[in-house]
Amino acid sequence: MRLDYLTIFPEFLAPLRQSLTGKAADKGLIELHVHDLREWANDRHRTVDDAPFGGGAGMVMTPEPFGEAFDALGIDGATVVVPTPSGAPFSQALARELATRERLVFLCGRYEGIDQRVLDHAATRAEVVEVSLGDYVLNGGDVAAVAITEAVVRLLPGFVGNAESLVEESHEDGLLEYPVYTKPPVWRDRAVPPVLLSGDHAAIAAWRHAQRLARTAERRPDLRHVAAALDAGDLDVRPAQPADAEEVAVLQRACWLSEAVANSTLDIPALSEDADEVRRGFAQWQTWVVRSGGRLVGSVPARASPEIPGQWEIGRLMVAPDLQGRGIGRALLAYAEAAAPAGTRRLWINTGTRSAANLRRYRRAGYRARPGEGRFAGTVDLVKDVPGADAIS
Ligand code: ADE
């Protein structure tokens, strides 16, 4: 993975050369390129900011140095990451997503932010993601870029010897981590919980799991309901009712917004359908909705193809954006696949040509993209043959 940073404080990025990210660079797993944005400032004072049009406090970073840096470095096909308090919340799911990219270019803003045209222009050549570390304001994007880099780079294959240590940690499955202890067994009159010294691996695993649930419930009640439900295998999946249509219409918009961005089009029916249209869809597609803690968090429709005998079609598979990356989509896909009637020979699904994350997910689930344009403009069809059935030619 190649990582570029455009900053006016290159020294803020120096920690990346330390510790494990530094080792990853030494090993050739990542290439780090830190650039002083002022190199591309053309005036005598190497100015990179100016007063905002329309008035208001503070200064705005001017577009020219960024534009020249883009031209010099090339950003085509890269993922441009812009740390900003107005971005989408950073999460382990987003870190996992970014870890699949070949090149990340960080734009480290200062002052009141970066002229919007820089991002609009970058979006014509690259994928642009605006990311917030949390609901607080830092002095600039540099520290956030370091934090995002650490979270992403440690997920790269080959970064850590023990892949299990990645799976078993906070947020990987929506639960916080259990407390950990090491020698000595008693320290300042505090003993390590005896179960950890028992040698009983099943008891230790059970204790740790209980600790994770208790901690998550206490500290992050917002995470617990889905994690616990997934854990118990009892997400509440039911056939959609007409009364669910309003919530499905809202979920649909939330889910298809990223598709619109990825595919550079608003011409996506799912974005503009209202609840009545969604309700009519329920009549044509067998639809399931999934709830967690009462909230509708996902849905999936499926039907036997009216044109191709033996083809079971899976429609708009959706998971609420804040809950993606926890296995709900995988579970729903499996649910819709399992509902295929006897005699099904092929499973079919469709996604945007540039919806890289969906394409990866479906490939992982055994689907293969069919060459050429899919059923709708700008989409690709993916199919999976049912094992043991005659393939559809
Ligand atoms: N830049 C300033 N504040 C930030 C935040 N909370 N997250 C990411 N980048 C920022």
C-alpha cells in the first residue's frame, strides 16, 4: 500500500516512521510519502490559506497548492482520505475497508478547512472519503491521519504474525475487549482473577466472553444490542409487513447514498422511492426485515426470476450504514439464499460497477461477476451456481 500525506506540518507525521508502522515501511509492506504542501505554493510567502468567501471566522486552505500537488503526484484511482470533524465516523469497519485499497492520499487540513472545490475536483479522479475521529475538534487533520493510518496499516496482511490477535480485539465483532492480566499473580494485594490461572481453557473463554458482554453493556450500550443478538444467533428476521415500508424506505436512502457517491450518479431508483413504492415491491419480492433492539437495521428481498427458470434473484440487500461490517449482511444473504425454492439452479445478485465493497463481499460469498453490463445501467450481475444442480447456460 502506498500512503501519501499532504500537510503543512510534515513533522506531525514523523511518528509514522516509529514503531510498527515504521517496521511495516522497512519491510516494504507500505510506502510512506510525506509532502510539505507549501512546496506547491507559488507566491513568495508560500501562502496556503485565505479568508473565506461570504465572511466568517478563520481561514480556509486555498485550492491551488492541492491542485498542483495532485497533478505532480497523480491521484487517479487512489482513495483520498480527508480527516475532518464533518466526516463520517471512523470505525473498525471503515479501517477494514480502507485496508483493501492500494493507495491512500491524506489531505491534512488546518484552519477552518479545505476549499470544497479541492474535494469536488479530487472526486472526479479518485474516491474521496471524509472521515471524523469523533465529535470533537482537533487543530488539524494531521493527528487524525496518523491515527487512521495506524488503524488501517495494522490490518494489512503480513503486518502482525498472529492474525488471531486481530480477530480477538475490541470492535472486530462489535464487542469491547475483556480485561487482561500478566505476572505477578498478586500485585499490591490485588490478585489476578483465579479462573485465568486455572488452566481450564473453556472456563477462561466463558469468563472472557462474559466480561466482554458486561463491559460493552456498561460502556457502550449503543453497540451491545446487535453484538449480543448476533452472538446469540437471534437477530429478529421476519417477513416484511406493509407497516415496515416507511422504515425500509428510509434505510434504502441511507444505504444507497454511498452507492450514489461510488457510482457518481443520483439516477438510482432506490434513492427516490417512497414508502408506497417500497410497499408495492413487497408484493413482487418476498422481503425479510431484520430488527435489533426494535430498530429496523436491514432487509433483503428475493424472488424466482420471472424470465429465467431456476434463477433465484436476491434484490436490494441492505444493512444500516452504522452497523455494517458486523456480519449482518452476510447473515441476511445466507437467509435469502436459504429461502430459494427446490429446483433453484442459480443464485443472482446485482450491484453497482464501482461498488467495490459490495463486489468484494459477493465474491467472498462465492458469486462471480458476469461479463458486460448488468440488468441496470452502471451495474454488474453476479451469479453463483447451486452445487449439484445443472448449471444454467
Ligand atoms: N480535524 C479536526 N478535528 C477532527 C476530527 N475530530 N476528526 C478528524 N479530523 C479532524
